[in-house]
Amino acid sequence: MSNESLANLLREERRFEPPAQLAADANVTAEAYERAKADRLGFWAEQARRLSWSTEPTETLDWSNPPFAKWFKDGRLNVAYNCVDRHVEAGHGDRVAIHFEGEPGDSRSITYAELRREVAKAANALLELGVRAGDRVAVYMPMIPETVVAMLACARIGAPHSVVFGGFSADALATRVRDADARVVITSDGGYRKGGASALKPAVDEALSRPGTENVRNVVVVRRTGQDVDWTEGRDLWWHDLVERQSEEHTPEAFEAEHPLFILYTSGTTGKPKGILHTSGGYLTQVSYTHHAVFDLKPDTDVFWCTADVGWVTGHSYIVYGPLSNGATQVLYEGTPDSPHKGRWWEVVEKYKVTIFYTAPTAIRAAMKWGDDIPAKFDLSSLRLLGSVGEPINPEAWIWYRQHIGAGRTPVVDTWWQTETGGIMISPLPGVTATKPGSAQVPLPGISATVVDDEAREVPDGAGGYLVLTEPWPSMLRTIWGDDQRYLDTYWSRFENRYFAGDGAKKDDDGDIWLLGRVDDVMLVSGHNISTTEVESALVAHPAVAEAAVVGAADPQTTQAICAFVILRGAAAEELEEGGLVDELRAHVAKQLGPIAKPKRILPVAELPKTRSGKIMRRLLRDVAENRELGDVTTLTDSSVMSLIQQKLPSAG
Ligand code: WT7
């Protein structure tokens, strides 16, 4: 990072102290940092005791064969029992676990007692199909309660699930079924998205016609939309036929803490997707603790809503395992934020009086673009805490979120973590930390993270480098499914004894951590490292810009040249036609970050290419900027976006 631009970014001086009442009642106070620092393993052993174990662990961490960790290895527990039954046994059976809201507006609320019965029946159903502890079950579902029930039923019988995002293609599903050697697939006829019924079952049929998927014995199909489905006799079963007739009693078996809980695939930069393996005791300890600490959840009064899809790790950790292990009441929403109208999410917040809301920067920026007047039409006064996850949140988006969703009153917690980390790692604590817009700030109690340079030396405050995790943590991935070598190569070979996260980061003068995007999102311009995130934040801070994506394009003079794709706010687009605006934006970035960060080209576009998890696919924009043929577009939400962008090109300048 050039010193100039670094100094500029770190000039963000807005600070927001925790509200006094929230601080006074907070689940976790500053003292937790001290305790964890004095005795990190003791601290995690204490957090493990928030769970119910059938055999309490006596050993916290076995790190005798690094980086293959064993946490709580002599302990035994059942994850589903911890998420469901124990709350019923503690007298909370009548508490709502899930307020389900379908996209078309159908809704149902499920108590913990009902959830216990549903999970027991589904567990019995899987057993009837011959699924045994250790067998993998693929789950390819929309966002409906049966998805949560299916995951918990797998956990209950010790069958690791592999949830495949419902927006993925038959190809992606086939690859994942094959890699995990799944025995059963749980799916539905379809789900409601963007105002219509979208089918899932045909993709399962197609995936299972591919070689390498022959070990799938059964496909269990939930009826959600009533769409017609093809049927393979002997293989396919309706969920309502199979599950409804099962007994509501099922005695949970205790599994070893290191028993595999799930595999979740994350895309690698090259080659086939990586099956990230998470296990039981350590994973549940950390997602449960972090949900309690970062969201300050009060199970009797809070209504939690994480808008992620369960196909992503955010859904695993902060819809299923974190909130349910803490006995939370939460909202599960099936659809998209703009169906049938752009205020749909805020309508849901109003309807269920949501108190804690967790979403991604991409959604926040979309809401900003749609206009302040939309959330203003709804009563959002129940909200007391907001969270962000998935990519760096630009300071302007952070401020907008706090102002227009949080009424200028709620803390915003920017939580950094990954599929691989399993749970939140770096985040403010809402009752403790004075927050800074745009920074994830500090490792949570019990977590050790820092920023290092190319030679693995810790950088001083005020400098940038690579984010690393310096001590093992309970919810860390245990390996890549079936590929220990790739686990070593990807995460543990860049720096010795350090987990390499793949993210650029820097420390400000207070030692707080700022995430700068993936390492390959750092540009090299005339010998200066400049992060794409930083230039994007500067652009979005201009009133004419709603969204921005920045890439470095090969350039004979400067190694790379900064190329920015921007979505303009309504009126600004017209101004642009009259000239002027592009120059103004370049000057604006130069003023904010220094002349070196001034984009060489700025291209106004209508949409940006994004993955279904909301990450901008800079790789494709680089292809455009370098006039190359486009690479793989199959993980885009909408592949027509790229042709629209390419049409714009001739006039670029
Ligand atoms: C990558 C992990 C964590 C669940 C969703 C994504 C980026 C995540 C933040 C944040 C800046 C963030 C990183 C990370 N990321 N959260 N708060 N600030 N960047 O999980 O798909 O495994 O992606 O998302 O680049 O490495 P994932």
C-alpha cells in the first residue's frame, strides 16, 4: 500500500461508542479479552461448557500434529440435541425457534417443541433409508424449514451433510455429490425466488445421471411449489410420505467431538472446489459463543435474522448452529429482497419485530441504490444491533446502514471470517468496542490474528500486508475433504506455523484491522500496492456513485492500470452524458487517496457481475478491461450482465 493512500484511508475518524444500556446489559464485556489472553485454552474450555456434553472433555486442544487440530477430543456430544432438545428440556418448548416467511407471503412459526418432533422424525426417516453415522447426505434445497430440519436430522445421526446452494447448476451439484460420495440427496420440487417458482428437482435428476454419482440410493423430495417432477421409482421418495409416518421419538447418540459434522464446498482460485470439513464439538463451541458474544443475543426477547442462504457457511453457522444452540427465535426468509417489492426485507423486520439483523455489504449497497425512502416507509424501531459479513464494507455503506436501517442508534458489527474459519474471528463486540466504519477491528476473545509482510514479519501499526491467524481456533476447518495435501498447501505453506487467510489487510494507528479484499485483489501501479477495496470505497463515497468495482488491467507503462466500473445513481447518469462526471470522479479519488490511486478508466455500467454469494467477480472485469475472452461465468447470478458490460466498451475512455 502506498503510504499516501494508507494515510488517507486511516483518516477515517468517525467513532461510535456502544449505547450505554446495551453496554450495561451486554453478554460479554471487556474482561473477556483479559481472561482469554491470560489463558486462551482455559477460555475456550469455559465456552465449551456452554454446551451440553454427554461426556465432558478433559483435553481442550491436541496440537501434537499441526496443522491437524483436535479440539475437546475426549468429549462426546450430540449437536442436534444441543440445538433443539435441551431447550425443550429446559422448559422453552413453547418458544418459537423459526418464524418462516415464504416469498409469496405464506408463513408459519415453529416452536422448539415442534422442531424437536420434526427433527426426530426426519432422523428416523434417514435411518430407515439405511443412512448410518459417517454416511454423507447432500442437501439441495430452498430456504424453507425442512432444510434446517434435514441438516439437524443428519447431525443427530452423525451423518455429515453437504449442503449445495439451491442456485447452483446440475453440474456443480454432480461435482459435489461425487466428491463427497453422498448416499442420499434431500431436495424439493422447487422454491420461490424473484416472484416465481423455480425448480430444483430437475437439476438433481440431471446431476444423478452423471458418472460417479451412482452411490446415491435415494432422493427425498419436499413438496414446496407443487411443480410437476419426474420420478425415478425405487429411488425417489416424497418427504411427506416418508417423514410424516415416523415416530416422534429418537434417542440422540453422543458422538466424539471430532466426528465430522459437515462438508461445505468453497470455490478455489483454480481447479475443483474445496470440500471444507468441519467437526462437532469445537465448531459448535465457537459458533455458539460468537453468536452469543457478537450479537449479544437474549433468547427471551430477541428476534434474530440472518439473511444468508443456508447454502453458505453464514447460513450454517448463523442460521442453524449458532442461533439454535443458543435457543434463539429467528426469522427464516425464503426469497429475494426485492420480491414482490424493494421494501420486502424491511416489511419482514416490521412484521416479526426483528431486533438483530445480519446481512452482507452487497445487499446494503443495493438498498442504498434503491433509495432511502424505501426503508423509511417501515417501522424498524425494533432493531437494536446490525451486522455485516462477506466482504469489506465501505465506510459510506456502513454509515448508511447505521443511519437508515439502524436509525443512527444501533451498533454495526463488521464480522470477518471464512467458510474455513467456521465462525466469526474478527469483529467489534457491540457492548465494548467503539466502532469505526469500514473496519472489522479486533480479533474476538480467544482468537489470535495479525498482519504480516512478505517475510512473515508482523507489520507495525499503520502498515499493511497479509492477514494471518497465529493460533488454532475451535471451529477451524480440519482439512479439505479427501485432500490433506491441498489443506497444507493452501493454508499452511505460505507462512510457517501461520494460517494464511488469503486476504490483504492493514493495521491502523490503534492496531485495528482493516480488511482489503483477497490478495489477488491488490493492484500494482507504478510500484505501489493499491487495494481494489480502497478505490471502490472512495468512489462510493461520491454522491453520484451507487456501486463500484475496481480491477487492475495490465498496462505497459505502469504494470497495472486502475480500471473502475461504476453504477451511477439516477440523475448522475444524465450528467455523465454531458461529460464532466468521469473527470470529476477521477479527481475525487485522487483527492481521497492520492494521485497514484486515480483510475485510468472509469466505465459506467448498469450492473456488476456477482456470484450468488454477492462477491464481485473481478476476474471477469479484468478480462473485459484487458480485452480478453471471458473466463468461466457459470457461478454468476446473471450471466447476461457481462454482455451488457461488454457492449459499453467501445465508448470507454
Ligand atoms: C472471504 C470468505 C464469512 C462468511 C461469508 C463468506 C471476505 C468475509 C468479511 C469482512 C472483509 C470479508 C474475505 C474472506 N470477507 N467477511 N467482514 N470484511 N472481507 O465466506 O465465501 O468463505 O469468503 O470473504 O475475503 O476471506 P467465504
